Amino acid sequence: MDLEGFAKRGLARNDPNLEEKLADLIVEVKGDRITRVYAEKLARAVLVEARATLNPKGGVFELLDSGVTMGDFGVGSRGLGDFYAHEKIAEVIGETDAVVDSRQLDDSGAVEAGGRYIVLTVDGMHSRLSDYPFLAGFHVTRATLRDIYVMRAQPVAMFSDIHLADDGDVSRLFDHLAGIAAVGELTNVPLITGSTLRIGGDMVIGNRLTGCVGAVGVSDRLSPRKDAAPGDVILMTEGAGGGTVCAAALYYGWHDVVEETINVKFLEAASALLDADVEIHAMTDVTNGGIRGDAKEISKTAGVKLVFEEERMAKLVNPKVLDMLEALKIDYLGVSIDALLIIAPHASAEDITKVVRSTGVEIDRIGRVEKGLGVELHTKDGIKDFEPRFRESAYTPIKKAVDEGPVRNFTDMKEKVDLAAERAIAKKRRFVEKIKGERIGST
């Protein structure tokens, strides 16, 4: 419960019972660990801070709402809105001297230093795994290491950032770290630093957990998405899903499927390819909006057309996971299945297959790269739509409810998002110029 947000909304509408409502919420969450008198004292303090920061003056505080919320636009939901938001993020950051940066839409970035490439990435834990800290830690760590490996880099270290709300039991902190460290031990990549904080400090009550794990890797060669070329073949390894499939299994009651996701097969296969003398143009993990989303991003970044064979793809999804997804009417092409997608010259396909299968991981050729743009899905019933949806496949009950809710005009929202990004860029430039001017004036 965000007390500060609740308080500011109440102040905006001049709610005469706001202090009492705040005290009620505090007692509801904290229970008999506090008295009513103490809850009322906290409520008054919340209101003091909320009033003081309701309308602060000064250019640095200026922020005009776009009128589009994260949920409205599907940010974080691995679909069209999310992809568009990430393009805008790249614009706000601006052009950099990096070898690979956010403009290429890869999940990792890379810079050149000392004659080698330094690859950096970070992944946020799955928000629906808050009540299962070990699973959250395990899956976010796998995700961040995947992003290093697909750039053909050797991960060398990890960091974590953990935020646990005020009423979260300390055991959750240690359980989450155990999940992170388990993957670290299995892959020999140490967790060497990090940060541990409370969500919103004293202003957020409850036991919600969130955070991220980042990793750094080194490489002498890269395999960014932009290097996919016509004539290449597309290979995919087996996949049993990660945090997304885990969440689907948990919240639909298919709890036995969770165990299928606890493995490091992807990481073992990708690690083996690091040492192999094989030519690979591009690699990615099947995550963002499933294969639908990844294929769209690769096509746009590399300027090529991707053609997929659905029948071959389905055979590489863990049978228990696929049975669950089909039973729940969840499109497996639109969710993360934790598979490794490899785009390489035709002559390299057999050698790549041998290397991956030597680790005990199945792999098959599922498509090809052609001249042109866009993505095609070839099925036994003909060529079908393979465009990403506005959001990834709805894989929990609440996501299905959201999908069936009111839908805003995407074009109208994009215009508002464009304007918000333009304002952020202008603000960045204004303060950069201001600080540079102050530096010159002080010399």
C-alpha cells in the first residue's frame, strides 16, 4: 500500500476523512504490531510530507502528465506498447559511443575497452513472484545471464538490487538472495555486490518484494540482433519457460509445472557455444512477448524478413508446459519460453547443432532469414499472422481480465507518449547546458 500516493490523491479531492482512512489502512496492514494511537501519529506524519511535496516550485520539479498510464500503454507487458516505449527510451537517452546501445533493442549493451568488449545488462524480477522470493531470484538471475550469453560474452560477475516493503519479513530477503546465488553457483558467476532497500521507505507498507539482477560480461566478438542477414538459418533450443511460465502455473494452480522451469539448460547451451569455433550472426533469448515479439524486433533492427515453421517450434517447448498453455488457451508464441534463438549462416547450422546437443539440450532449425521486412509463420494450414499483440499472451487470470477491459486508441496514446518523451529530452538538454555553463563560470 502506497501511503503517499493515497494521501496525495485524497488531498487533491479535499477528502475530509483522509487522516482517519490512512490510519485505518495502517492498522489493517500492520495489525496488532502497533496501536491505533501510533497509526494515527503515522497518518498525520504522512499528510505533513504529502502536503509539503504536493506542488513544489522550480524547474527541476516540472512534470506534465502525458495522460497515458503504464497500464494503458502496456509498458512492461511485452507487446506493441512496450516495444514503442523502449524506442522512446532510446530517444531520451540519445546517441552514445557504445558499440551496442538501447537503439538496437538488444537486451544487453556493449562498449569497447582495452581491446575487448564489455557487455552489461540488468533484468527486473517477475513482479508476480513477489510471494515466492527464491523463484523470483532464480528466474531473474537466469534472465540476466541469458542476456549476456546471447551477446556471445562470458559473464564474469553479477550485482543485485533488492527492495522489500516495510512489513516484509527479513526471511524473504535471504530466500531471494538464495535463488540468485543458486544460479551463480551453477554457472560459476559470482554475485559480488548490490543494494538492499525498502520500497518507498516508510511510505509503502505491506510485504511486496521487487528488485533486479545485473551482470557484466567480456567478449572478443559480439552477436547483436542487427547482424542477422538474408540466407541465414534460424535455430532454436528447447525451452520450459522462466518467470512467466512459473507465474502462469502458480496462479492457475498448475503447481507441478513450476518444477519444469527450474533448470539452467539455456545457460549451459549458450556457454558451450562461447568456446566453439562456429560462426553466429545473432542470438537472442525468447522472452519479450515470446517469439512474436523477438522476431518483430529482429526484423526491424536488422532490416530483414524472418520466416518460421510453427510445427518445428512447438516440438521444442517442454511437453508439460505446452500442455498447460494449450489447456489454458495461452498462446505459446506470445510468452517467454526460455529458449535460445540462433541466427547463423547455413554452413554453420550443423556444427552449432552438434555443440548444443553435446550439452544434453535439444535444438532444431525452425526458420530462415530472407530479404525484405516483417515476419511470416508457416503452419500446416498455411501462412498465418505472426505480429506481436498489444500485450503479451495473457497468462494469469488478472491479465485475461485486463485484456478484456476497456481499450484506448493506440495512435492517440502514441502521440501523447511522443510528447512526453520530447519534454524529457528538452529537460535533459536544459539541465546539461545549465550545469556545463556553471562549470565554465566557476573556472
